Amino acid sequence: QAQVIESGGGSVQVGGSLRLSCAPSGRDFKTYTVAWFRQVPGKEREFVAYITWTGTFAYYADSVKGRFTISRDRGNDTIYLQMNSLKPEDTAVYYCNRQPPEPGLWGQGTQVTVSS
């Protein structure tokens, strides 16, 4: 049974940085396009970024473009999200999944809190 484990979240000040990690298990993700999403209470889950299976092309939501970088290590099958210049509106629980998402693959997410 495939699972994903998100980690690396925490509390930072405005303008700070965090690096999130997504570690799949139970299934090889190396041929998947993978993505990061985020969700705040009372709102729908929001797309953040995706990266293709080759790791050579990435696409970002306008809200994070220029500040976040998605990458992947195909050797250890880990997906990263480098978040710089963080803003309070980036506060959310961050999830990884396939793009388009596989419904049964959502993990627990990792909390990111940006304070001023």
C-alpha cells in the first residue's frame, strides 16, 4: 500500500525559509509527475507546484512563483519544496501527491506557520 510522508514544516518569521520533504513508500514514484498542495482550515486544497517524472520541468501556482522551488532526488525518490521569502498567507498544511492527485494517497501533511 503506497504512502507518502511529508516533513520539514515548522514556524518561521515573515521572510524566512523552510525546506519540505516528501518520502513515498510502498510504491516507486520515479515515473510519476508529483506535486505539492496546501490547505488552510475552511478552504479548499490549493495546488502549489508540480515536477515531471524526469525532474526537468516544473510548474508553479502564481501565488508562489519566484519564491518556491520544487525538486526531486530520483536516487532516493524524495520530493522537496524549498520555500523562501515566506509570507503569512503561506501558512497551511502542506501535502504531496501525484499530479493529478491520487485520491487514496493523501498523507498527514506538514504544518507551515509564518508569523510576523
